[in-house]
Amino acid sequence: MKQGNQVVSQMRFRPTNQNDQEHARPLNSAGVGKQTKDFITRVFDFIKGAKPAWKYSFPDEHSEAFAKVEWTKGFAENNITQIEQLKAGLRKVRKDPSPYFPSCGQFIGWCKPDPEDFGLPMSHTAYYEACKNAQVPSRAQWTHNAVFAAGQATGWYELRRRPEQEIYPVFKRNYEVACRKVVSGEELVIHKALPGRRKTVAEKHEEYKAKEQAKQIKEAGLSGLNKQDAISRMRAMVRGVG
């Protein structure tokens, strides 16, 4: 679509009022600008080219003209104003196996990109990546800045220590926020780590606990085992089983 981003950014819609009886009638030229009409026509032409059975939806010019008015309203009411949104919708038109023209609501749903449309992993995949990289996040390789931003907002310590059923919902919410920013073209805010940041009491406690466990494992002559097996063996020894 030629200069599609310019056309979308300049789309103008007349506000609708539920108490206004005119909202049920097609908008006149004062309500919808020529650029907007031309743009909707281009969208329709593209979809018609991909959907050979489109005439079942628009058997005459009047029905198509009325549909264009409703689609214009639908775009306005659902904030479909970014060229990336429309590109996502048109990609899904090509992918959809149905030969019929989609409804306005269906196309609007297609215009709301999935994370993968922007190279973003799905939330669970992003969560596992954040957990894997939580030890030294600044040195890790990230599939997308949104994953890093969500991990940072959730807390690296929490990702390392708290169980998935407890911390994943928090990460998922933060990741959805980051994804929405990416989709809408907003800049992700990545906070730089402050030098000399003081560790929390919980972090200090975990470090002390880890050092003490390592010391006890070494003294028990169990350094050849992994940490979990060594701790289990020491507990058995304390109970007199070992």
C-alpha cells in the first residue's frame, strides 16, 4: 500500500454518540475525509484480491459502501491507527484459508498483532529465557529487549528464587506491558544497574546460606556430588541413615 503509514496517521473520524440517531446512517463526506475513504478502499481491494468469494458479502455497491462506513467506525473505536497493525491484519488475510471476506470484527482482531509478529517469544518461552539469564542478565544474549525489560521489572532475584507458580504471573503481566509498548511503537525503558547497589537483606541471607552449605559439603567430603544430592546425603547422615 503506497504511503500507507502516512494515510493511517492522517485518518480522521467523526466521534460517535450513542444518543445521536445519525450514528446508524452512513457518514457523509464531512464525517470522513477523502484520505480515509481512499485508504479503506485500498484495504478492501487488497482483501477482495485475496478472497475470491467476496461477492457473497457485497452483492452490490450499496452493501459495500455501507460496510466501508462500518469498518471506518470500527477502526476508530478500536484504535487501529498504526501501519504495523494493518500489516499484521493483512498478513493474516493471506494466511486465512477461507475464501470469504472477513467481518469487521474478525479483521480488527487480526490487526492486533501477536508477539511473534514483532519477533517476540510467547510469554512462557520469554519467562524461561529470563530465568535462565537472571544470574548475570547484563552479559546474557536476549531474543528481544522486551524479555529483558519484563525480567528487570519482575526482579532478577525473584526470578532466581521464587517458584514458577508464584512468580510467572508477575512476569507475564510485566511482559504483556512490554509487548504492548513494542506493538504500539513506544520505547522500552531499560534501567541501568547502579554501581555499588546495596544488596537486600534477603540477598545477603541467600549468599550466606549458599556459602555455609558449600562449606558443609566440602567438610563432609561430598564435593563430588551435585549440590542437591550432597544436601540430601548430609541430611541422611544427620538422621543416622547414612
